[in-house]
Amino acid sequence: MTGWNVRDIPDQGGRTAVVTGANSGIGYAAARELARRGAHVVLACRSTERGAVALERMRSEVPDGSAELMRLDLGDLNSVREFATTYGRVHDRLDLLLDNAGVMAVARGRTADGFETQFGTNHLGHFALTGLLLPTLLGTPGARVVTVSSTMHMRANIDLTDLNSERKYGRWLAYGRSKTANLLFTHELARRLAAGGSDVVAAAVHPGYAATNLQTAGPSAEGRKGVERFMRIGNRFLAQSAEAGALPTLYAATAPGVRPDSFIGPSFAMWRGAPGPSRRAPWTLDDRAGERLWAASERLTGVTYDALKA
């Protein structure tokens, strides 16, 4: 794995990938490199305007690539269902599902379905999307589900009695909880896939500190100019590029021998560098917590993984 980079991505010809949040940052970088290696890439974006700009950019950077744009708002379960239905009508295979999109440290808010914004978008939206696309994943040999978490998961375990942070809300606390949820989801999904005899690999990744608009979008939208400036300075002088931040995702999606429930990130102090195994909080490997979060997620979203009954 030492020194692994985009030149090591195996040929992806004949494969189809869905990348959420593919209009910018890590999502765009990952989608572009998959297209460069021959995959047909679906850019799943909340904003069709920004998605269209990204699609045109990709076509200019990878003229021989194959890509399309589909609208997906992970904060609206109706949008998630519409995406999955449309995808199923058009495509009969799904080799790579990259659950990448997310929001970070935003003010208290609610999704279209009434969930706390970060938990609802970062976890529940991807839980529903993966479940709705599961039959296609199971029918595609060698498929993988890669979920993007964060080192910030170490900031907070989930509170199974207060998943929507109704009793206590802190923007970074809620973000950390949502990223723990990403890892618990991967842990439980990997367990259920194995129990069902499936060869689908579920893995999780984090980008280290990568310069993307994730850091600045929240402060910008809220008019927190000082925080926005601070984040921009960090992105400029401390962070690695979005392209480097995408390497763990691309490794987990394409490298041979990736094991189920792996957690992959930058190898140097979990901050930057080539992808490698990453440390994770012990609570992200708690079987009972994974089962309880799974049951709550099915209840909240109405999406059940019928093909993977434990």
C-alpha cells in the first residue's frame, strides 16, 4: 500500500460507480479518476446547477470518460427514493457506491423529514440510499460500498437515546456523532453481508485534512466571516489537496484485497500522505450499538434491508 496513488487504480472498464456529492472536493476528484480509468460515473448531486458545471469540467478534463448527472438530496428521503428508482430504470449494475457527500458543523437545523441536519444527511440519507440500491449491488459481482467518515468521529460516540440531538446540540458534537454513525453503519453492513454470503465489500475511509468547501460552506451560509476566514487559511497552509484527500476513497473502492469493515485514511498521523489502515474509536466496533443503530435507522427512514436479514 506504501506510496499508492491514482496511477495504481486498476482498469475500471465496464464498471459503474455512483458518487454522492460529486460536484466538488473529494467527491469530484474520486469521480474524475474513476472515469479516467474507464468507469461510467454517476455524479449524484443535490444542486443540478453545480452538478452540471462539474460534469462539464469532467468532460473537459477526461474527454474520453463516461459520466452522467443525477439529482440526489440526501436530506430529503423522497429525493433518495426518486434517485434509486430512476437509477434502477436506467442501470442494471452498480459496482461502486461511494457514500461521500455530507455537511460539517452546521447550525442546528432539520432535514426535509425532520431529522437533525448532520445525522439526517450524513448517516440516514446514505443508509436509505444504500438500502434502496442494495439489490443492484448484490447482483453485481465484486461490488463495493465505501462510506466517508472522519477522524472527528473520535470526538463523540452516538447517543442512541437522542439520535437527533434534541436534548443537547453542539455543531461539532453532532458532526462527530454522525461520523461515528458512518463507521457503525459500515461495521454492521459488513457483518450482515458476510452473514448473507455476499461478496460485496463495505469499507469506510477518511480524507485526513483535505482542502474542500466542506470546511467553509457552513460558516459562509451562516455569515460567520471570521470562522470562514480561519478555515480558508487552514485549507491553504495546512491541508492537503482534495485530490490527495480522495486517495483513501479510491483505494478502498478499487485496490485488490480491501477487507470488509476496513477503515482507511492518510498514513502520516492520520493527516496526509498515501492511504493506509487508520485508527478508529473502539465504540465504532460495538456489535450491539451497530445493531441498535441499524434498527433505529430502518425505523426512521422506512428503508429495510430485506435481503440481509440478520
